Amino acid sequence: MKKLICYCFGYSEADIIKDVQQNHGHSLIMERIQAEKKKGSCNCSATNPLGR
């Protein structure tokens, strides 16, 4: 079972690790998540079981 890191966009821990490896230590996924949060497109409080 995948360990989800981002419930809003469905990114797992494995997705982020792979992204960092492919981008030489830099995560484009994390940049996307941060940008979406700034725009208000993130709904973590409803989608994440921990409410964050």
C-alpha cells in the first residue's frame, strides 16, 4: 500500500523519492504542492485523515 504524502493530489512517498532522484535532489512535486497551496487549490483539511 502506498504511503500518501499529499492526499489532495495523490502523491505518495515513493512518488516524491522518485521525483527527487530524477531531478538531481530537487522535487518538482513539492514545488507544485506549495504553489497549489498558495493558490488555495489544496483541500488537505478535508482529504487528509489527519486534517492537515
